[in-house]
Amino acid sequence: MAEPVEAQQQQRKTTMKRTLLITNCILLSVGTSGGPLIMRLYFLHGGHRVWLSSCLETAGFPIMLIPLILSYFRRKNNRHYPSETENLKTTMVSMKPPLFFAAAFIGILTGLDDYLYACGVARLPVSTSALIIATQLAFTAVFAFLLVRQKFTPYSVNAVVLLTVGAGVLALHTRSDRPTGESTVEYVKGFVMTLMAAALYGFVLPLVELTYKKAKQNLTYSLVMEIQFVMCFFATVFCVAGMIINNDFKVIPREAREFGLGRGNYYVVMVASAIMWQAFFLGAIGVIFCSSSLLSGILIAILLPVTEILAVIFYKEKFQVEKAVSLVLSLWGFVSYFYGEIKQANKEKMTMMDSKNSVPETEQIQTLAVSHSPNNI
């Protein structure tokens, strides 16, 4: 009877992990598409504070307190008899000091990445910044191989190549996308900073996965949310320091009065931006927890053409042939990656079943050998 119970528990774990993966994919999709659009909306209607905009990318971290508190009470009310390796006491914070300091360091890197990205969005159209950010997939693939020894299959390599080529195709129309009245120096500055943001975030994603692997404690989704909370807290502190140095807090009331959509909508845009970006970061680290940093990078890359389409709809940006080709290549890469994942999962399942079936056969042979031995005759 033990084997069916164990199989049921394994099935429940698999179902829960798939549910978490789908949920985090949705969060990542909303954040990846909505975050840049809301941020660009701020700059299009009179916003000029780059440090403020970068701060909003992680300032929504207090939202994480709601699921963290709910998770705590759920664990407290559903405690089972712990094993020798589990703690008898249910605590609000389960993160140990080494993991805390690692998350804090990654948070500071994230704050720097937020600033670089905000600099790019302030100077570039959404379509242009999106195509540059798509290059983070290549950086993620390289750093994932170096840091966590990410195994590549022909399908995942094909996906990376297709998505990278899609970003390259988009680059063919950048010259016609320069905002009116913007100097070449400012445009190039925005281009370079966005590329640096892509490279840095391509490093952060595998670094988070490495932190998961090196964590010397049981990694649960509740712990992942704690890591997200600490990361965003330190990223926000980094950006708030920049705001103080740049005197952004003094300018906010005046900027709200002069905002093109009105003072009330100014603060609505601020709140919406914080929520969108929090969904992005939670979704990104959640996908890493449920799968890998490479999948997180691929999802971000495939959603960038979607962001471009939304920019065409809401901001009247041109939808050229290059964007259509890039969208097709991105969808192709996405299908290629998931087909390879499904095929690999089925292969591992068949291998596991074969190994289980081989055990009884071995025991049967040993039994027959003993029964026919000279000592038993």
C-alpha cells in the first residue's frame, strides 16, 4: 500500500508545481508587457525623473507581505509530524543569514539594473527598448551555462537562436524610431544603457538560480517569496538613495501638477507601474524556482514582440514588416523550447519506469538462483 500512497503524493507535488509554474508565467507575462508600457506612459506625458521611475520597478515589494502572511498561517495550521531535518517551530521568517545576504546582494544589482533600464526607456520608444532587451536571452544562456551548468538540448539551442535572430530582425528599423527632437548622443546613451541592463539582468537570472541551488535549507515557494521581498527591498533602497541625491522627492509634487494626464492620473500611473513591475519580478523568480533561469529568459524574450504590438495599439508606433517577422520567430522559438521540454520529460518518465520494472526481475532471478543452488537440493 505504501507505493500507491507515495505515487499519489508525487502526483500532487507535480500538479502543484505545474500550477505554480502556470501562475508565475501569467505574472511574468503581465509584468513583461505592462511594465514597459506604463513606464513609457510616464515619460511621454511629462515625467522626467529616472531615479523615481527605476524605484517604482521594485517599490511594490510590500504587496508580498499579503501572500507571506497567508503562507505563514497556512503552515502554522497545517503542521504535520516533522522529520529529523525539519524544524519543530513554524516561524514567520524562514530565511537563514547566508541566504539573506545573497538576496541583498542580488537586490543591489537589481536596483542598478532598474536604473539602467529606466534610462533607456526615457530615451527610446518601447519598440526599440524591447528589441534591445531581447538580447538578454543570449546573456542568460551564457551565464546559465557558466554559473549553473544549464544543460542545452537541440530544442533549447534552437529556441535561443530563433529568439536572438528575432531581436536582430527588429534592429533593422531602429533608425526610423528615434523620437522627434532627441539628439544622437541621447539616443546612443539610451541604447547603450538598455543593452547594459539586458546584460546585467541576463547575469541576475542565473545568479538567482545559483542561490537556490546553494541554499543550505529546504527551498519552498514561501521561501522564494521571502527572497523576492529582500531583493526588492534592497533594490528600492538603492534607488531611493539615488532619488535623495537627485532631489526627486522635492520635484514630485510639481511634476504631478504639470503631468499631461492630470495630477490624479500621475499617482495612478505610479501605483500601476509598481504593481506591474512587482508582478514581473515575482513571476521571474517563480519561473526559476519551478523550472530554470533559461525558461524565465525565454518567456521574457517571447513576450517582447507582444509588448511591441501593444505599443503600436496604445502609442501609435509603426508596426513594420520586421516586427511581424520577429513575432513569428519568437513564437517558433517558444514552441521549440516547450516541445523539447515535453519530450525530455517523457524520456525521463520512461527511464524511471524502466528502472522500477527492472528491480522485480532482478529479485526474481536471484530467487531462482537460490532455489536451484546445490545447498537447496
